[in-house]
Amino acid sequence: MASDPGLAAMLLWTISLQAVGTAGTNSNEVNLLDTTTITGDWGWLTYPSHGWDAINEMDEYFSPIHTYQVCNVMSPSQNNWLRTGWIPREGARRIYIEVKFTLRDCNSMPGVLGTCKETFNLYYYESDRAVGSAIRENQFIKIDTIAADESFTGVDLGVRRLKLNTEVRGVGPLNRRGFYLAFQDIGACIALTSVRVYYKRCVGVSRNLAVFTDVVTGADSSSLVEVRGQCVDHAEERDTPKMYCSAEGEWLVPIGRCVCSAGFEEHRDSCVACEVGFYKPVAGDGLCGKCPQHSHSETRAALSCPCDSNYYRAADDPPAASCSRPPSAPVNVISSVNGTSVNLEWDRPLHTGGRSDLEYSVLCQKCSGEGGPCEDCASTPGGTGGGKAGGGASIGPGGGGMVERLGTTAVRFSPRQTGLKESWVTVLNLVAHTNYSFRILAMNAVTHLSNEPSPYAMVNITTNQAAPSEVLAIRQENTSQNSVTLMWHEPDQPNGVILEYDIKYYEKDNEEHSYSTLKSKNTSARVSGLKPGTKYIFQVRARTSAGCGRFSQNIEIQTGKAVPLRYNTMTIIWICMALVSGLVTFLAIIICRKRQGYTLPHYPSLLHCGYSKAFQDSDEEKMHYQNGHVSFPDARFYIDPHTYEDPCQAVHEFAREIEASRIKIEKIIGSGEFGEVCYGRMRLPGKRDIPVALKTLKAGYTEKQKRDFLAEASIMAQFDHPNVIRLEGVVTHSKPVMIITEYMENGSLDSFLRRHDGQFTIIQLVGLLRGIAAGMTYLSDLGYIHRDLAARNILVNSNLVCKVSDFGLSRVLEDDPDAAYTTSVSFHIEASIDAATHTHTHAHTHSFFLKERSWICSNLKYTCTSLKGLTLTLRIFSCWRKSYMDFKGPLK
């Protein structure tokens, strides 16, 4: 059924209103087909003949309009095809089809509800060439079914308001050289106003001094195409420049870059040459720099700036350094003659040449008294070399010439002859009563580049009486393990009265590090304070009023070997026993002196045990007043953290809070009651990292566990003694909660002694015991009792220092006379059971302290020395128990 002529005219009017003036395309879209640009018939094929109709009319502006329309809505089973011509792909992998059309609402047309449709289908077919009409319907591949967003009705026709739809579909990937498009009508009333087929590309750009050419997008909607850029002229790659082209034809963030070559700088995405008077030595992002002072460039794109006339640049000077010149001569030279030596001093040159690397060199010439020519000090008979024109020894910057030969005597310059940084020099070993001329030159790193003679300052001097000659015939008279006696003869040419002799000595091969001197009025000397079995070098020189002579030739002497002290086995045993007994006695005396305020007239048995302590009832204790004031001894007391309601308050009052970010845990070294024990490092501001041990509070802890954990930190924070483990701080503001202590490299004492069984002497073991006793004495003086003292709770550091640790089971004895403490742990101190089951008096407490100190000297001593026959623990405990029973009666 043919299209309705009235409807066709209306569709034509719609086209004339809305199809004219099609919007332009984006710059990243390349059209393969655009029907709005076709001036004649589109030339598309239709099938069957009564389906799609081509409409060719003029619009109101007399411009030709070409469209295809179909409106066979009255007949069922419509299958009308409209096929384009062959469209070349032009390298595109994915294409886009933009269709503009109008479509009538089926509900606005009576009697067509069963046959009218509001959609049409879009197909494509790929081929490498045009195939004419030999394409069958089943060869086309469906792209999509297209429906209108807006359709017009009869009312819209009446008010001349029609609606134009635009739909875009993408197809890919394409592989053949070209393709066909086909539109299938299945019973709609539709008019195609325009069809545009295009692909997307990323338009060429210049980024980071690299050029990226046009590139077609990928085949998929999410594909990225990598494009490598080419550096612009006079640029080179720093990192390979790359960008990615997205499926939408947009460039993503560039990677890599190019930089301008040497002599060029960046300007608006290009590299331009440096102007005259500017330079750029290397490729990079920098701009051209102005030529340094006293330099210039004569051409564009200069890599460096040559120096002006009479100005130079040293070999190690960078291109940005200013050109400089040699310095002028030194000024204000002052000479001071002392016998056959002279001191020369001078001031800096007035012009340093613009450099700071100033050095001085001194030339020496000997002149005859008859007004004849002067000769170099180094070229006299017996010398070792000639000099440059103009007189003087061969000298250059940084030269090492320190000595010039003059006959058999060496002219010596101190500190050196060339390369002087100081503005003074001392010249030694000159000939007496002789005229000398000295030239002082100032030099820098560009002096050797100048062809002009170096300016100098000159001074003439005449030497006085000569110094004494060299001391000869030194001999060794007597040698011991730490002293040497030397004897020698006077110099053959004293040249005056010998005032004294200087003896210089040092360990062989160690003169540069240190040497010692000794003065003697005679021709002999005893040198003491030497190391046994060591080789020494000795030298002697004489001094007169004219100065000091030269040191003599070296004489090598070796001191005697040290004689070791020899003791037999019994002597060593007696010494060890004396040391142990002395240590125990010393501790007992200290304990007794700390209790001098009490006497024990009625209990001599306690004194017999090595300590004294008075027992007084509470009503017998008195306070003594002086001038209306109570006198208390100066002391520091331990504060029990369990008296605080909030454990965090206690720990923050005594311990330092450390930020968790300053702690680095490296490994786990053990486990404790509350969690793991780790090794780590702690970083403090302005200090190096220090090794630390970290106790952590395990996850899921109870409130009581947290209180006990923080209480241990509060206890440790109150101690400051070299034999008590040091608390570095705590971490409570983050998890895990940690206690941070110093790291003890050798671990616990018991395992340390097992690992090194038999490797320590008795003296070393006694030293370990002394450290433990000192730590426990310190704790008891604070009023604190460590109730789990054992070798496993003593830690040893890398310097073999023992420190008391593990305060988790400890509790202080309170001041209340009736106070008591309890614990669920069996203690190693047997007598503490009796102390825990009886009411404590003040005397009981001190007895417990004494008992604890006895435990240190017995049980730990047993652990350290493994002396199976030593029963000091039982003896002390028995003595204490006997004394206690004498006072209170049998223990219950």
C-alpha cells in the first residue's frame, strides 16, 4: 500500500522546518557519509518498490531537500528495505551512525492499531568492494531496533508542531575495507531526514615538547590506543613521551616528556635558540642564562660563554662561573732573622682576581757580598735541581717542594714552600752571615693559563750566627720495660754555648699521629713512661742562643717486655674468698649504718649474724622536736600505683608517653604474661635510632589485665639506677598498648651463664653479683620489695651489666604497721612465707629487707658460681630465724 499523499505533504513540511541547517560535527569526528552534503538524490536502493519513497523538493529558502519516507501503516507484515551505497571504512575500526527522523504516533491514526509500528531496524554488511544489489537480507547483521523518543500526532499536525528525533549507534570492530547500511521498515510511518556515518579520532596535539599526530580510536568502546610522541625540533627525550587515545577521541594524561637541547629554551611548545649574550650548557627544562661576568657569546644557541681578554676559567670551573684572572703580588712583607733562619710574613694581594683559591709560593736566592749575580738556593754546589727563568726554584700551584739542598745542608721551609694557604713561612738551615733574596708569589687556579709573568714581592735579608751542628754518636745506656737511658757527645760545631738539648721520641711508624719531647742540660737523659715491648725512635738536637740545630739521625730502641704476675691456685682461691667475704661484710655494714637510729642492747645474736636492727613497739617510737620543728631525713619514697583509681592517671604521672609513629617493631623475641615481647627501634627528635624492647598488651584484655600492665610501667618509671631496667616510655593512646624499655642484648642471666659456662673468672662473676646487689639496695632504700628475684629476672646488656627487671609480681609494703600483702605465686625467698603470715611491725619490715639482701648474696651467688658446697643461704636464713624466735618466740 502506497503512502498517503496528504501525510506525505505533511512530512515534507516537517522536513523543511527541521532538517535545514544541520549542526556541524566535532573536530574529532571524521564523516564517512553525510546526506546533508549530497546535492542530488542519495542513490540508495529500496526493496520492494512500493516501500520507501525518495522525496526531492525545495525548502522555503529554495534549497534542495532529499529524504526517504514510508507510511504503509494500513497493510500488515511490512518488510520494506532501504540500503545505502558502499561506504569505505578509511581505517576506522569502530563507526557511529547518526540518524535523524520523524515518526507518527500510531494512536493518532484510526484503524491501524493492528498493523502500525513505531520502530524500525538498522543493519550493516561488510565487504571489501561494492557488490551492487547482490546482497541478501539474511547477510545483513542487525545493529539495533530504533524507536523514537518523541512522535507527533494529529494535533501536532494541526498546529504545525512536529518533532525531530536523533539517534546514534556504534558498530565495531570492522575488518573489511567498507560496509553497507540498511534500514528495515516493519510498518511504521517514518521519514528519514538525514543520515551521518563517522568515526572518532584523537586530533594531533603538542604536549611537553612532543608532537602527537592524529590517531583513530580503538575498536571497542573502552579501548585505549597508545601513541608515542616525537620531540619537537631542537628537543630530545628525557623520558619516552606517550599518550593514550580514548574511545571518545580524547587524549588522556601524557606520560614522559622532551626537553630542549643545549643552547635552546622552551617557548610556547617549541624550543628556540638562546639569544646573543645568553647560553645554555646542557639539555633540560632550564632557560637560557645570561653570560657570567667577564664572558660573552657571539652567536645564538651558545653552549657556553668564552672569557674576555686576559680573563680565564679553570678546568674544573662550571660554565656558570665568572671568568677570573691571576692575583696581584702580596703586600707588606715583613722579615725577622733568627740566626740562620728567617720568618717571613705578608698581607693578601690588593686584587685577588675574583677567586678565593689563593695560594702562595716562596722562591729562595743566595747572593754574594760583592754585588755579583744571585743564584738559586737549589743550584749551588751539591744542590738537586735548577729553577725557572727569573730566578727561584721550580714552583707551581699545589707543588710539594718543602726542602732545597744547599751543599750538605738542606734549606727547609715550614710549613711548606709551595701551595701555602697561610700568609707566613719560616725558612731554616740557611748559611750563617750570608745574603739571601726571597720572592713571594700569589697564585690561583688560573695563574698557569696566563702568558704574563707572575707579579711578586721581594725581600732581602742577611743571616747571623749559625746554629749548632748535628748531634752525633747517640748510644743506648740502659733499657727497662718502661724507660730508656740515652747518652751522646756534643756537636762537632757548637757555634756558641750549648744551652740545652731537645730529645724527640715516638713509637715507630707513628710520628704523624703524636710524638713527645724532653729537654736535658747534660749529654744524657732518662726517658720514662714508655710502653713495654714497643719500638721507639729517638732524635736529639742542640740549642744555642742562635737557635736549634738539626735533629740527629734516628736511633731505634725497643723497650723490655712486661713481666706477668704469677699466682698459684691457692692464692687465687684465697683472693676470691676474700673478695666475696668483703662484699658481704660491706653490704652488712651499709645496712647497719642505714639503721643507726636504732640500738639492739638485748639481742646480741642478731649482731652476730652480720646486721643489727632494734625492735620497738609502736608506743615506744618517739618523734624528737628541735626548736618546734619535726626533723625528717631527706629521702625519696616509692609510690604504689595501685592507690590510683585510674591506672592511666598513674602511668601518665610517672612515665613518658611516646607516639606510636616513633616505634618500629622488627621481630618477636618472646612472650610474657600480658602479650608478646618484641625487639624494635625508637626514633627520637634530633637523635639516632636506639634499640628497645617492647612489651605489648594482647588483644581482648580485661580491665584488670590492663590495670596490672600499666601498674608495672608506673613502677618501673619511678626507678633511676644503672642496675635497674630503664623505662623509655609507654604507648597508651593507640593499640596495641606497649611498655618500652631499654634493650638488653644478652638476655636473662640464667640463660646467659648457661651459654657461656666456664668462660668467666671468679672476679667477673663477683662483679655481676655486685651489680645485682647495688640494684636491690637501691630498690629497698626506696621502700620497695621485689618479690620474684631470680636469675631469670636479671637481664644482662652488651657491657655485662646486670639489671633487675620484671616488676609485675611486686608490691610495696605499706606504712601501716598492720598492713599485709598477698600473692598467688610461690616465692624463692623462703622466709617471706613467715613474713606474709604474721603481722608486720616496723622492725619486721627491715628484717625482710635484710633477708632479701641476704637472698641476693646467697641464691644468686649460687646461680652465678655453681659452688655446690656453699650454703650461705641456709646459714643466713637460719641465723635470722633464730634471732626472730628469741625475740617473739616460735613461729606459728
